[in-house]
Amino acid sequence: MRVAVFSTKPYDEEFLRSANQQAGHELVFLEPRLSEETAALAAGSAAVCAFVNDDLSAGVLARLAEQGVRLVALRSAGFNHVDLATAAKLGITVARVPGYSPHAVAEHCAGLILALNRKIHRAYNRVREGNFALSGLLGFDLHGRTVGVIGTGKIGVCFIKIMAGFGCRVLAYDPYPGDAAREAGAEYAPLAQVLGESDVVALHCPLTPETHHLINAESIEQMRDGVMLINTSRGALVDTAAVIEGLKRGKIGFLGLDVYEEEADLFFEDLSDQMLRDDIFSRLITFPNVLITGHQAFFTEEALGNIAATTVANVTAFERDEGELHRVTADVLA
Ligand code: NAD
């Protein structure tokens, strides 16, 4: 099957080529992001392979359908960027990679917590400049602290295990509580209690209409003074303007982000010789207690290998109508 692979980076090409050796699909690697302007590049392909910042809104899907595209194979678990209802109307099947390495994201989340707490990003620069002073680097023991986990799916449960290993008390909120989180050491509690009692709040739920701006001025107010907030899930879970206000007041003591509401115009590109045009992002990076990574939590060898293998398997399952196709439909959200 001919597959137009949008937003291709060299590492995507390497892992997809390797996973495709047996399957033998015709992969057309395209650097541009998928948008109304670039959708024409999919001409002649029955499938499109897309990543998190590709545009799969109604207009783009209509253009793809006009060109004969019948499958959108996402290289991601999240599918909040796809207009699933329109895809269904146009007869386009949407598939995703439901879980590729929950460890990758959970471990990165733990990395952000450790770096922020012990100010490793600042210490690294100081030592390189011959400054061995410790003032300003004071941290706290994670042991005995309360960590709040919002969303206890695959990544949330991995993260609970890591935090339990540090000796933290783990409080969790999920509208669908599960035994795996309890067995990993978490205690379920209502959202307000999780926010109110946690020293660290970590977001591991998907972006849905219900979770959009879950962290806003009101929910920040419910948190402990000096709380550490970590978002490795999706940018729009957090109202960035409200978080900036919280940081300015000292209500939020630490902020770790791997995702950002308006990341599509920034992340995955080298913009180091350009001026940043996003004033909100520019403000965020002025805070010494904010640590941002550019959507790299998934970026491990294991995860890339699994993403490529499942993506190719999804294409094969769709083409042959056999084997497991990880289909996403509008009712998945419900
Ligand atoms: P999952 O589907 O296994 O788990 C999601 C959990 O969130 C489920 O238990 C669900 O019940 C819960 N949930 C749904 N609505 C909720 C709400 N309103 N409040 C609290 N919990 C709610 O998903 P996962 O594999 O654990 O991934 C979680 C999210 O992580 C994904 O949706 C994706 O957005 C994000 N992610 C980020 C990266 C990255 O590189 N930064 C990589 C992969 C996934």
C-alpha cells in the first residue's frame, strides 16, 4: 500500500523503513506537516501517516478523501487532533498506536520532577562556568511527599510505580478508577482532594472537550502553595495564561512541561536562529523554575521501534482486512 508519511524526521524514516522491511509498503517520506496546503502531496497514496501536530481537521480530511485516501495511520496514541466524525462521514479509517512505551513518558515525567526539584538544569550551567556555589539550588526530599496523578491509564500507572518507589504517597484521580493503579500504590480521591493535598501534580489524562483547560485559575487556586505542576500529556490540558499568573504569584513553585498549547508552530523544528513570536511561550521561559522540553517524552529507541511496528501493522491490517487494526472511532471518546 502507498503511504504518504507527513512530518517525517530522519529518525521516523529510519525506524519506519526498518519496520516495513517485511511488509513492503511503499512509504513516501514527506518533511512538511500535513495541512490544507500540503494535503495535495498525498495524491496517489491510499494511506496517510501523521504525527501529533499534523492538521487532521475537517477541511484537510476532505482534501485527503478527494484524493482517494482511505486510511489515516497515526504515529501517536493521542488523537485529539483528528476530526473523527468527519473522517467517519468521508469513509476514512483512523488508526493509532495505543501504547508504545508508557515507560518512556513516565520516566521523562520523573526526570522533569527531579531536574526541577534539584535544579539540575541550573547546576549544569553553573559547574561549566566554574561556579560551584550551592545557593539557589536547595531542593526537597521526594520521599514522604504527596504526588497527585490525574489519569491512571498506561502511563499514569507506570508513573505511580516510579513515584511509589521514591517513597511518595500517591493520590490519583480518574473518572474510571482501576485496580492497576491501586496495586501500584495509589489511593484514589476526588479531583479537588488530589489537587489540594499534592506537592506534585502530574497530568496523564487525554485531551478531550472535558479535560480542555482542566488546569485553570480555579483549579490552580485549589492547589498547595508552591506546588510543582508537570504536564507531559497534551498542552491544552493547561490554561497557560493562568499558569503564568500562578508562577508570578509564587502559587506555582515549579512548572515542568513537555507539551504546550500552541506547540504546533514551535516544536520538532530548529528555530534557534529565528525570533520567537509566541509571547506567552517567551514569558514562560523567563522563569527560572520552569523547565520545558519540546514534546520529547516519547522519544526513546523502544518507543520509536514500537510506534513504527504498530503503524506498519495497522496499514497491513487495513489493507488485508486481517490482524489487529487499532481503529479510533468517535465513540472511543465516550
Ligand atoms: P490511556 O488511554 O492508557 O490512559 C488515559 C487515562 O486517562 C484513562 O485511565 C482515562 O480513564 C483517564 N481519563 C480520561 N478522562 C479523564 C479525566 N477527565 N480526568 C482524569 N483522567 C481521565 O492513555 P496513556 O497511554 O496513559 O496516555 C495518556 C496521555 O499521554 C495521552 O492521551 C497523550 O495525550 C499523552 N502522551 C504524551 C506523550 C509525549 O510524548 N509527551 C506520549 C504519549 C502519550
